[in-house]
Amino acid sequence: MKDYDFLVLGSGIAGLVYALQVSTLGKVAIVTKRGLYDCNTDYAQGGIAAVLDATDSFAGHAEDTYTAGAELGKKQVIRQIITEGPNLIQYLIDLGTDFTLRDDSYDASLENLSLTMEGGHRHRRVAYAADSTGHQIMQALISRCQENANIDIYENSIAIDLITQHHILQDEGFVPGISCWGAYVMDDATHEVHIFRASKTMLATGGAARIYAHNTNPVVSTGDGMAMARLAGGRLANMEFIQFHPTAFWSPGGDTFLISEALRGEGAVLRLCDGSAFMENYHPQGSLAPRDIVSRAIDAELKKRGEKFCYLDATVIPADKLRKHFPYIDARLKEHGIDFTKDPIPVSPAAHYFCGGVLSTIDGITDIHNLFAAGEVACSGLHGANRLASNSLLEALVIAYRAGNHPSNREEVAFPEIPAWQQRQEFNENEWVVISHNREIIGTIMDGYVGIRRSRRLLKYALSRIENIYNEVNNFYQHNAVRREVVETRNMAIIAIAVIRSALMRRESRGAHFLIDAPERNDALYKIDTII
């Protein structure tokens, strides 16, 4: 048993900010499935949105957020997060985040941050660090965590299960309510399972876009935190709203990476293979329309023409500006023989971000006592049915900071006797080889039947297929020694089922959920969260 005051599952911006805040109160363990940098925060190119210009306003940012979210977001949550944004960007600056400045001859300050525009925004309010904003934030946060004597870091360790009443032997039968006392964590190298006991646990495990074959996420994004909370009895909300990023790089070999929305903010235009612009036919903001609209427009045009990709044309932007602002994209495109100062970039939509997740408050509080959730794993009410560009880092930062300073962190917690993990000794390699391809099948089914445009008939077909996969994988999980690949595949099936069930519950089209059986919004019946 490893005893801590606080357990953080995940190493992105949400987990590290929470860890730094509670480290003044006690010992903290950060558990991450692979390396510290293996998370969606490190992949974030565009930036972090906040009101940082005198001509902008909190009301304007809130309105853009609510509108992009198809009016499903919680207005009070939206206002609070946006209001706290500027102060917490200053917090990131104070920690050492190297944002791009308007004038390099002056020190970093909120007033000197260079700002860009992204889709759905009506004002320049996105602070950035070239096109590697997330990586710069991670460098600052990791450095502070590594030098903090109260923080221990466990890499290459996967949380298998939250420790709750379900694991505790009770002589008196049913115990009302659910509390979390930490997690069972497996060392990926030795396969040894440890009890990480903690008074408070923070779920900061990120999203689950890897349930789709075509996605922009790192390999760790398999929905582990969402699945663990679901298995423990926590509610999931709005799981049908999966944002597809409209401009993921397309290549015949399937090498996919994100082409930042900031490119369109600087003037890049979406074009069909024949060179014609088309977004003005779908939205007044053209190529800078909200992501759900752009993704559906591209999907419709590609299907209409039988083509696999369209182009993002950035050649109208001065070459020196392109290379200075987007060095990461420049380098990645050159690997594929593309000079984006002269050549258009082949792109197509890919699964990118979960607007739903573990139901939580603006303070990160969940249904399960002693369990917080922040970042993409959580559903706080900020995004509604579709996330406004660069609001994800903002949400993770604000909620993790609030959770880290919540009074409940000081509560005394009484621990029950926690049993050791009952590890089976055998692992049937032959049987696992037969069912391991289920991970790829989940991705193929989700791409084909639960994508940008959905139908109830195909959703029901997908649900039947993936429920069978879950039963097969879970049966193997129950009867063999635990392994990371098995846990991940089980979790992916759990989350895929939750997505499909949620999509079937919402018989309308709203934000990132488009149902061809009901292509219009229905505010009378469905202006509510979908709860599982």
C-alpha cells in the first residue's frame, strides 16, 4: 500500500495544476499511464482563450461560448470560468509558461500577450506559444512538480479501478452512497498492482477519442477515467457530443496530426480539390465557423464528391509569419514533402474532443465523495453541445485550480480496510491474440456508424456489435491476470457504449450530434443534458 493525502490520475494541465495547489496541504502522488508529456495538453497547438484585450468583454466571450455550444451550456458556469480566466493565465505566466508576446522587448504580462482568432470567436482572445502552446504549459508545470518535495510522480502506471464501497467487504450489507479512497494501480513493467490510498482523488485522465480509428489524440486517450467513474457508479453526461476537428492532416498512409484552427484565424481558407472555396455556402463566418458546422460541411462535400480530403490553403498568409507562428506544423508537413507557404494542406475531419464526461461541478466535485474530476474527463457545463475553440485548456485550468483550493481538501477521511488486488497468475496469450483485434474493430465501428452524421438504425447496429465486444473483453478481464491493453480495450468498449446510448437518447440534432432522422434542434424536449 502507498499512502498519500492526494492522488492525481493523469498528467495534463488539470492534474498538474491540482497537484501543485494541494501540495501545500500534504503528500501528492501523480500517476500517469505513460510519460508525463503523453497527454492531450501536450498536443494542444492553438492556445488558451480568455478576455485579454481592452476592447473585448467577458459578456462577449460568454456569448460566443454559449452560441458555439448550441445553447446547451450552463450560463453561470460559463460566466464564472471566463471571468476567472485572465488571472489564471497570469498564474501560468508566473509558473514560467513562455507565451508568444506582442513585443519581445518587454516582459511577459497579460497586456503584452500576442492574441489570435479562432473559429466561433468574434474577437482575438486566444493566447498562444507559437503552435505548441500545450507543450510550453506542460514544461512549466512539470518543472514545478518535479522540484516539489511533496509530489511523487509514477510514470508507466495505469489505474485499473477506483477504490470504493464495491471493493470493501461489509458484514452489515449495503452501504449507502459511494466514496473513493484512492485507486488500484498497476506498474506496467512488472504488472504488480498496488493500492494507492488517498483522502482525495483527482480524475484528470483526459478524453477518449481513441475509440475512433481516425482521431487526433495520443495513444493514452482511451477513456480510462470516464470508464472507472462509470463502473464505480458516477454519472456520465452529454457523451454524444464528440467534437470532430475539421482540419486533421490527411495522408494515404493514415498519419494524422492536428492542423491548428489558428491557421484559419490568420486567414487560411478551406477549398475543395478543384480549388473552390465552399464554407460561405454553410455559414456567414465561412472557414471560421464553429467546428461542428465546418466538420459537417466538409463531410457533406466529401461524400457528395466521393473524395477523401479537401484542402486548407494558407498560401495567402505571408511566408515569414506562417513559419514563425506555426513551426511545429511547418516541420510536420515538411516530413510529408509539403511546403505550406506554397502548397495547400490536405485535411479531413477526425475525432478530437469529448464535450461530455463525468458529471461534475465548477469545483470539480462529482457524484462520488472524495473524487474530483477536471479537464476533458469531466462535464462541467462549459461546452454544452460543442466546444468553442481553445476553451478546453481554460476549463481545465480554472476547474483544477478551484478544486485544488476547495475547502473539502482539508477534511479528515476515515479509511476502511482495503483488500489487496486479487491478481490472477495466468494470462492466456492464445485467447488474447484472438480477441485483441477488438480494439481496432471498435474504432472502425465508431468511424462508420457513430461519426459526424448519424442515424438511429446504424446507432442501434453499432450498439449491438460493441456490447458483444465488451462482453467478450470483460470476460477475458475477469479470468486472466490484468494487463494494460486489456484494461484499455475494456474501457474503450464501456465509453463507446455510453456514446451510442447517449446518441440514441437525443432524438434531435444539436452541436456536435447530428442525427439525419431528426436534423433540426428541438428545444422543447431536448434542451437538457443527457445523463447516464
